[in-house]
Amino acid sequence: MTQDDPVIAIKDLHKAYGSLEVLKGVDITARRGDVVSLIGSSGSGKSTLLRCCNLLEDSQQGEIRFKGEPVHWKGSGHDRRPADAKQVLRIRTNLSMVFQQFNLWAHMTILQNVMEAPVTVLGRDRAQVEEAARGYLDKVGIGDKCDAYPAQLSGGQQQRAAIARGLCMEPEALLFDEPTSALDPELEQEVVRVIKSLAEEGRTMLIVTHDMKMAADVSDHVVFLHKGRIEEEGAPDTLFGSPQTDRLRGFLSATA
Ligand code: ADP
Ligand code: MG
């Protein structure tokens, strides 16, 4: 591993569920500070790609590296499993995933939700984690909700709590899977603002989104996935300003 290794380097990734080929040779690189957005129709393999990065899914061919370290399942046949527990922990800590459904613990306060994994999974000092957690909740604009329970928050506030929870792991990169698609349009903007501010502070992020405006605003690079292949990719201005393929033009006009 060297300083120059990308945070995430995906090469020729192939993934099938049984006979269903979902990823058919995908290459994506995110260097430190890069924001890469992944767009494409439902079923094109976007979530699968993120899940492979996080060892939630196995792949059959190609590779994913996290700062030079190979990320893949081990063993064969019935013994195939997501690497060893230490690697799983290291990868999931460093590539922190924010899901469409925020998945907060209903019986814990917002502060407890944000503190839970760093304290119990990573064994970090509780007082230090609490200070950091309060800081991240402030940063996403819900510092006043520390003692509330998830059900007492709006969807936008819950998603911002989920982002604070991801940040509290002190990850190398954040992986977002449609972070705004469960939200009403007016709540969506609260979350977009937070993601924008994270992009501005130079966080490395891989963002699956249906929000083309956000992708255009925050990304360094946009990848259009179609049926498991990269159909077109480029800088947001170029990709959205002058799409080259009929498929991307069709996709963009359907989502506009
Ligand atoms: P996207 O996020 O772009 O909508 P997904 O990665 O979720 O696409 O899904 C890609 C394809 O893989 C779809 O056809 C979906 O039905 C299928 N798929 C996703 N997860 C599974 C699974 N666990 N088992 C079988 N098929 C799956
Ligand atoms: Mg998806």
C-alpha cells in the first residue's frame, strides 16, 4: 500500500446472482477527495456494486482494492465467506455505507445511534466518541436532536442522523445508496446540502443517486451504468451537457 493508491479501485468487476449477470466488467477509481456518482436505471447494478465494495456481496471476477488492499470473499463452494472478521470490520469501518432506508435503531436516542458502533464495535473511548458524535450531529444540523428518538424526527433529519453515524466511524470514504430517494422533495434538499458540504471539505464519496442535479453539483466524475456495464462516464459538465450515447440521452430525458 502506498500513499498514491486510490481509496477505491474497481477493475473489471463481474458479479452474478445465479445465472443473472448483474455486473459485466466495471472499472471505477476514486482517489482521495474524489466524489464519484453512479447513475442508471433501476436494476442496472448500482446497489450491487456498492455492496461488493463493502463485502456485503461476493463477486466472481475482477477486483476491488481499498487503498491497495484486495477486497474479496475467501474460500470456495460452501466455505465461501466474506473474508476474515478483521478485514470485514476494517473495510466496513473505512467505507461507511449510508442506505436509502436510514436503518436507525428505534429504541436508541439519536446520540446513542451515532455512538453505538464506534464504542461497541471499534472499542473507542466513550467520552471521546460522545464529543465527536455531538460534533457530527451539529455539522449535519441536528445538534438539538441528540436526546430524541428516531420516530420523533422527520425523514430528512433521520437521514442526516444516519450520515452523522457514518461520519462518526471516521471512515476513509462514504458510500451512499440513493440517500435521498425515500424523502419528500423538500426534505431531500436538507440531505443534499449536507452531502454538498461533505464534498466541499474533500471527502471521498461514491454516491448512487437518482438526483441528477445533485450528481451534477457535487461530483468530480459521473458514471452511467446500463445493464451492468459502464455505458458512458465523464466530468459532470460533459456528461450532462453533451451526452454521447442514445441510452444516456434517453435516460436523462426520462429522469428530467
Ligand atoms: P440498482 O441498484 O441499479 O437498481 P441492483 O444492484 O439492486 O440494481 O440490482 C441489479 C439486478 O440484480 C436486478 O435485476 C436485481 O433484481 C438483481 N438482484 C439484486 N440483488 C439480488 C439478490 N440478492 N439476489 C438475486 N438478484 C438480485
Ligand atoms: Mg439500488
